[in-house]
Amino acid sequence: MADMKRLGNKPGKQLKESHFWIAATLFGIFAVIYVIWWLLDSIIK
């Protein structure tokens, strides 16, 4: 358990987690844009 905590404090892990959150945020934004585009497309048709 102590080893896991020591590994968790490495800056490399924090960098990887921030990259994951950036990717997740970008994916979320694209998903929202796609849903809005799909709704507008279905309304126009």
C-alpha cells in the first residue's frame, strides 16, 4: 500500500493523468458538437 502511494506522487503520473483529462475534455467537446450538429441536421430535414 505504501509503495502505491509513493508511485502516485511521481510527477510523471500526474502528467499522464492531466493528458488523460485533456483528451477526455476534448472528446466531450467533440461529442457535444456532434450531437448538436446531428440534432440540427434532423430538424432541417
